[in-house]
Amino acid sequence: MQIVLADAAQRDLREGLLWSEEHFGQHSARRYRDLLKQAIRDIAADPDLPERDACARRTARIPSPWHSRRACV
């Protein structure tokens, strides 16, 4: 599956990463960027991933980046 982000989503991600860098530093912003990238790859690889977690089921297929954390560490 290929993930295509809307222009607004791409803009929101860029703005969020810039905010993260301003408030937490470049290192933290890079880690956050890598975590988001991994989360998007995880969605592409297994769109049903959030269904494995009861809490995520309530968020209608919007997984938390936490699911991807182990792949980035």
C-alpha cells in the first residue's frame, strides 16, 4: 500500500517538526521525524495494525506513533 499525504497534512507535519525543533532541539526533532516516518511505513505495511490495540480501535484507524517506536530505537 502506498501512503499519499494531503498537502495540508504535509504542511502540518513540517510545522510540527519545526515547532518541535524550536522547543526541544534538533536532536529531538530528528527523533520525532524518524518516529513519524516509521509510523507511516507501518501503516503502509499493515493498515490494520491499530486494530491490535483496544485503545487505538477507538481512534478509527489512526495509530499512535507509539506503535512504531520500537522500530526507531
